[in-house]
Amino acid sequence: MDRLKDKVAIVFGAGPNIGGTIAHFMAREGARVCVTDVSESAANDTVNFLRERGLEAFAMQGNARVDADVKRAVDETMARYGRLDISVNMAGRVHWSHVLDMKHDDWDDSVASFATAALITTQHCARAMIKSGNGGSMIHILSTAAHFGEADGAAYCSAKAGLLSFVRSSALDLAHLGIRVNSVTPCSMEHQLWTTMRDEMFNPEWKIPTSKGFYSRQEYLDQMPLRRFPRASDLAWATVFLASDESACMTGSDMAVDGGLRHKYPTWSPGRHYPLDVKDYARSIEWTKYGEPQGPLTDLMGKPV
């Protein structure tokens, strides 16, 4: 506790999964937090959750790729707390499509949203950090898509790879000002088993779509050396570390929080050495909100599995 005592943070994109959990863990470590999201209700839900636990936070609705929205959030944070020490960027929109079918508007939206949001949040937050006179830590949430190609993922992979290079370049621009810029790279997340992948987990009629680029969660799990998906809390702890003085000599770095996926030898399949059925795995975990357990997973009828 108190690893971020007296520090002030802004989290851009703070629903109940990754962003909200990051905001929760930062506030729990002593930071005062501005929570922003394009959804006003999502930002308010996160702040209500934090305040119910006696933590200091306030909500701002806004789009991280809109200059005026970001400026308003930063200005309000400075007006309330008089300083800014930490920024976390979760912004971006994802569009999946075969490269030959990719619509130009979707491409522009995906690629621009990640890189543009990174630029705008960095500019306004860095200026506030300079004014505060305490240096600062900026953290961008990436994806293994920043490091690999993925079928049907040309826009997403390009956007995340661009963001990875932005982190490295902006780290060099801001280093002499005492502002550190780092990133955290997760892969497919555990909470997706009960959100976007729910049918695959619990619908006995589910079949793998014929889409060329699709893979099942079983195939994904079989590539994970630690035999589990990262949780929102795993990303939150990594982000707390990068926000704290414990990482004072780190900038331009990317932390892989992916169960070893990125660093295994490509032809080695952990699933062959340690078979684990993804449905058994799903039954062994609890779903979480803001990093706190909410009970066991349930099937499509709402019954525990």
C-alpha cells in the first residue's frame, strides 16, 4: 500500500475490466484518480465503486482522441489537485477484416484512434506534468498485436505497432524532462471468457466459425506457457509498478503480461506438454469487476458451471 501516495493519475478508458481495475489499484495504492471514458456511465460506475471504498476519484466523460475532451480532463485534474504525476492510455477502436475487404473508414478509425489518442493524451498530460514540476510516468496499454501479425487484424496490428513505436519515440523526447513513457502488453484476457467468448465456453451447439482468421480459446490456451490468460489485476499491478518510483530507471520499455506467450519458441506447444481443457479452466476461475471476485462463471442460463 501507499506505493503511489500523494500522486495524481488520469486513466483514459476506465470500464469495469482493465481500465477500471487499473484505476482501482492505483487509488488503493494512494493515488487520487481522474477516471475518463467515452461512456459517461462507465466513468461514473468506476468512480462510484472507488468512492464506496473510501478512495479519492472523480469522473469525466470524454473521448481520448478529441483534443478538447482531453484538455478538459487534464485542466480539471490540475484545478482539483494542483498536479499530475501519472497518465494511463487505454483508448482505441478495433476493426477486424480481411485485408482485401477492409473499409478505408474503418482502417482510418482504428489506426488513427490509437496513435492520435496517444499523441493527444501525451501532449496535454506532459505539459501538466512539466507544470507540476515532479516529472511523471506515462503508460500505454498495448497488445501482442503490436508484435505479431494476425489474420483479419491488419488495422489492429498496424495501430498497436504504431503505438509501440510512439512509446519509444516519446520516451526519448520527454526523458530530459523527467517524464517516463512505458507500455504494458497483454494478450487475450481472462475476462473475455465470460464476455466475447461466452458462447464458445458454454453453448454446446457452438462451432468454430469458418472465418480464415478465427481461432478458438482452446487453441489460444494451448499456446500459453503459464496455462492461463492474463487477468485485469495482472495488468493493474504492472501499471502500478510502472507508475511508481520502483521503476524510476525505466523508460521506453514494454512489459509483457501475457503468460509467456510472446517469448516461447514458436514451434513449442505448451498444450502438448500440459493438456488443459479451456472449459475446465473457465470453471476453475471467478469473474471479476475492478479486480475483485464476483463469483463463479455461469452458463447461458445463469447457472454456475
